[in-house]
Amino acid sequence: SLSGKIALITGSNSGIGLGVARVLAARGATVALNSFSDTPEDHALAQEIAAETGADVRYIQADMSNADACRAFVAKAAEAFGGVDILVNNAGVQHVAPIQDFSVAKWDQIIAINLSSAFHTTAAALPLMRARGWGRVVNIASAHGLTASPFKSAYVAAKHGIVGFTKVTALETAEQPITANAICPGYVLTPLVEAQIPDTMKEYGMDRDTVIREVMLARQPSKEFATVEQIGGTVAFLCSSDAAQITGTTISVDGGWTAL
Ligand code: NAD
């Protein structure tokens, strides 16, 4: 059980982050939900998970493309809940274009949200984990943290970067009861994946079903999408005592993608 543990999940009003939040709250953790927006729906989502699970769940707005906002998110959550035990760096965006046409603004945004935000939140969270004498950092990387695809230069660079950053975090916490690992999902059918289907259809000149079957799941030998619940379960495993000596590594949840 994660009862008594305080979990912060960046980018968690949708997709994988939301799935992870539901799993951790169901196992008793106190959860800070986050995104860049600040709507009644965001706060209602926190209330809904709290009502379903009995956990203390609150929505804390912070834009993960901004360094100060990342650090302030950790400080605010720690103040609201009394500390930080689990940090899940999940916020991420995607953009698909050939390198020569890749917008500079998109490159900078993807590096900021998918990579630099984890540096800022981790920097703010580690002293708080050390103070409470326990910690888990789980970075949601990707199969694209271990392999590449054309047209995803910024995303692949950021995801390889976060795998490296995870290893450094593990080494700097190795003698403390703190671990840092990265989960590398293959394709999970979330709004992020939905949004890239039209661009991929254009790049490859294919229809939707062909893109799903021959581009996306072509690399996923199971021919099935992974689910947000499976990613949540993997985070929960990494937070368990069975995983106390698992640190500085990656766990693929990719239907065999990286075995190919
Ligand atoms: P999603 O679009 O459903 O969710 C992304 C989340 O990040 C949302 O909650 C969004 O609000 C948040 N976010 C975006 N910009 C933000 C910002 N500036 N500040 C704060 N929050 C922000 O996508 P998803 O598929 O659930 O992706 C979640 C993570 O999983 C990403 O890091 C993604 O790279 C990774 N991932 C996804 C897949 C997949 O197939 N879906 C595969 C591998 C890795």
C-alpha cells in the first residue's frame, strides 16, 4: 500500500499521467495532479479521483515549460501535503516534422517540457525526499528514449536525455533510500497519440487505420497498445519495497518494441 506517501505527477489531467494518478490514489497515496491549465474541470477531476478512492487528491496548476514554475509546483505541493515522497515526471508533448522543417519554437518547447522540467522538479524534490528519508523518482520516458523514428527529432532527443538524467539521479541518491528509474512505454492510445495520427498520415501518405497498423504498431510486436493502467501499475511496482534495489535503469512497457 502507498498509504501515507505523497505523490506528485506532472502533466496528469490527461492520458498516462491521469492513469498513474488513479492507480496511486487507489493504492492510498496522496496525489498532486498537475497541468498548465487551471479550469474548473481540472479541480473537478481531482475531486472525482478523491471521491472514488478516498485519497487526498488536489490539482496544482504549473506550466512545466517554465523552470521557476516547475520548482514552485514541488514547493507548493510539499507545503499543501507536508512533503514529497514520489515524483512522477510525465508531462510531455510531441511534434512531428523533418529536421529541416522542424520549428525552432517546437524544438525549444519539447526540450523544456519533456526534459528540462524533470531536472527542475527533481532538483526541488530531492532535498524534500532526503528530509523524509525515502523517495521514488519515476520518469516517463518512451521507447523513443532507447530507439528513434524519423520526424521526431526533439522528442527522441529529449527522451534519450531523460534516460541519461535518470541514471545521474540514481547515482546521486544511491546511498539513500531513494531510487530513480525511467519507464519506456511503447504506444499507448492517449490524446498525445491521437493528435499525431493526422501528421503521420500526411508524412507517410496513409489513412488512419494504416498509420495505426503499419506505422505505430509496426514497431510493437504484440500489435496491441499498452494501457495507462499498465503504466500506473509499473509506477506502483517501482514505488514498492520489492523495487528498492532497482535504480538507474529503464523498464520497457512496449509489447516487445525494443526486442526487435
Ligand atoms: P497526453 O497529451 O494525454 O498527456 C500529456 C500531459 O502533459 C497532459 O496532462 C498535458 O496537460 C500535460 N502537459 C502538456 N504540456 C504541459 C505543460 N507545459 N505543463 C504541464 N503539463 C503539461 O499524452 P500522454 O500520451 O499521456 O503522454 C504522457 C507522457 O507519456 C509524455 O511524457 C509522453 O511523451 C509519454 N509517452 C507516451 C506514449 C504514448 O504512446 N501515449 C508513449 C511513450 C511515452
